[in-house]
Amino acid sequence: MNSQKNYSFTKPLGFIMLIVLSFLTVHGDVHHYDFVVKQKNYIRLCETKSMLVVNDSFPGPEIRVHKRDTVYVNVHNQGYYGFTIHWHGTNFTYEVILSEEEGTVWWHAHSDWTRASVHGAIVILPAIGTTFPFPQPDEDETIVVASWHKEELTPLIDAADLPASDAYTMNGQPGDLCPCSSDTTYLWKVDLARPICFV
């Protein structure tokens, strides 16, 4: 009779432990990022332009995580303009739970012209212990493509016809065919026999 009582006590305890362990295996790691949004001058196409950027970079920082991870992004708006529903000087934190997502997407501002410079890549790798749905690449390279306008974007947004961009950028640089290009631009040599993932 005594063993029956012990068994009935351990049964719910074992069930609770099973739930806790399954919860721990379903959820991935937690990552924290700080984004400081502010105005910065950039020189592109031989002209200086002030624009809103994240962490002094254009494009903004890459977020690289695994499927089932959770990302906390603490945003400090030190710019002259509000974006989304927030105003200058307001800080806020986003919680992003990457439960089913996998692949490369992008994060960006949602207020008019701010997405032209407040953006970056989110690389969501397969969950730890799983594989890509294609052969494992030998290396990967993140490429963020964006438009570049010489003029300030605020008046352009209100215009009836938005003019074509003056250049397109890859990772913030307009490339060798544009004047005043960066000396750090480079070419990718792709060996078709080796798997390389451009994300």
C-alpha cells in the first residue's frame, strides 16, 4: 500500500518534468540587440547626405539567429523624426519569437521614407540540430539591396511622382559603375561546384 502512494506521487511529478523538458527543447536561445537610431552623414555619388541610420551603419546591423530563437531588440530613437508610432527620444523594445520562420528576411522602419535607410537583414538559420533544406553551404554572404536618392526623401515622399533612384546599393555601396564609389567594394568569385548561400 505504501508503494502505491509513492507511485501516485511520482506519476504527476514525472508528467510535470516531461512538460518542463519538452518546453526547454522546443524553444531556442534568447538574443538581445540594441539599436540606436540617429542622423548620420554619408557620402555617396560624390555628395554628402544626412540620413537616419541604425548603429551608425547603412544598412543597419544584421540579426543572425536560429529557428525557434527569441530576439529582443531595444530601440533608442535619437533621431529627429519619429518612426512607426513613436516620437523622438522614446525607447521601446520589440520581442520577436521566431517559432516557424526560417530563411532570410529583412527588418525595416514602417514610417514613410525611414525604411529607405533604417533597414537590415534577419538571417534565420535552421534550428540547432537540424539541417538546411538544401546542401550545407561552404560559406554565406548577406547582401542587402536598396535604393539611393541624392535628394532628401521627405519632400520626395509628398511629391506626386517619386523619381527613380539615383543608384542602387549593395550593402550600402553603389558599386564601381557609380562616381565616388568606395575602395572597399569587391567581387564575388562563384565556383558553381561549391555551394555558397547568398542571403
